[in-house]
Amino acid sequence: MSRRSLVDKDISGVLEGWEYDPRRVTARWIQGHDGRPKVQLRLDLGLFQMAAEGRPDGTTPHGFDSLLEFYRDLEESLPGSHPALTLNDEACNDLQQEAVQYYCRYIAFYAVGYLDGVIRDTQHNLDIMSLIERRAADAETAWQILQFYPSVRMMNARAAAEKAEADGDIRRGVSHLEEAVRDIQQFWATYGDEDAVESEPDEIVILGELLERLRGKLPVSPIQMLQSSLDRALREEDYEQAAVIRDRIRRLQEGGSLVDEGGEGSR
């Protein structure tokens, strides 16, 4: 290769001082030459640079913000049985390539703490999967992307729950996680992986750990407090006190209060 054929576009200066760390995802915000924010994802051989809005590569397939939006427009404008709505192998592969771009961006967004972006991009990929599940001509081709549903659903719920926690809405965060666990379990039940149904896939383990942490931040109800006291009384074999506590729990469950029938408050 002659020196004349070389182009002076060395990215060493861009990478200087920003080392690749194989133990974690490393990303950063930058401002592009067009004045728009972009996110860079550090790789062992360099970096990915992605637009913060629209498709990560900045293109507009068929004049739309994304390939997904193009097919959404087709679904709205064509009869459901129209041949253009049947996704052949090439169409599925193109959608999968778009999903890979959004995957790279949402892991970069998570690394820089941009949870709204993670939620948006994971939902984009979930919607691509839904489209392929509905429209793919070949089930085997569809599975090439559908197999990643648990991972994407987990990341979507994780970001939504962490955002809810940051907003101080713990119950909403718990709800996001519980719904995602049910969705992932239903996915494996539908697609017939008995091992995944009977065991705990990694995605459910991750969500379960976050769910346990958030549940620990929820206000404790009177019944929960009494149940803890009951457990302690039973461990200490204080059956007389256990009977009193059971009676108090029963009254609360029946819509009463902790005030004794004789008007004396609970002790």
C-alpha cells in the first residue's frame, strides 16, 4: 500500500486517555460537528459513535426515522393480507440489523445513566420483535431475533424501575419488575423451553434481586408488622402472645382496627 493511498483520518487522538475496559461497558457523550449530541461506545478496536435521536446510524430508511416506522406505516396503510406485509428473510435480517444498532446504543445509554434513552430504545427493539413475530414468513428466521426477548425485556424493566426509584415512586418500580418477570415466564412457556420455565433464567434472577431491594424500601403495613411479631413470638414459643397477635391480624383483615373490643389500644 502506497503512502499516497492513505487517508489522514487516524482516530488515535480521539481514543487518547480513554482506555478500553473489558470488565465493564464504557461510554461517553460528545457533541458532533453538526452541533448535535452523540454517544460513543468504547470497543477494544476503537469505538462506535451513534446519534442520540432517531436511528443510531443517522439514516432515514425509505424516508422514515427507522425501518420499524416504515413497516408501521405500511401496516396502517395496507390491508393486513397485503404481500408487502409478509417479512421475508431479507426483511427480517434488515430489522435485526436495526435492532443491533439500538442495542449498542441502549447499553451505551445505560453506561452513561440516560435511563429515558434505555427505555425508549429497548421498547423499539421489543416492537421490532412484535412485528417480526406477527409478520415473518419463516418461524426459524423469526426466532433469530425473538430469542433475545428475555434480555431486552429485562433491560427495559430494569431501566424503568431504576427511573421510578430515582423519582421516588417505589411502587411503580416494583410494578414494572413484577410485570416483566411475568412476561419473561410467559415467553418461555409459549416457546416451550421447559428448563427455563422450571429454573430461573439470568434475566429473572437480575430482576428478582432488584425487586427484592425495592420491596425492602416499601412502607411496612400494620399487618406486615404484626406478622413479624407473630413469627418472633412463635420462635420464642410465646403461644399466649402469638394468639393475641393472630387476633389482631384477623381484625385488621376483616376491616377493623387495632383497638380492642373493650376500647383498650394494642400494646
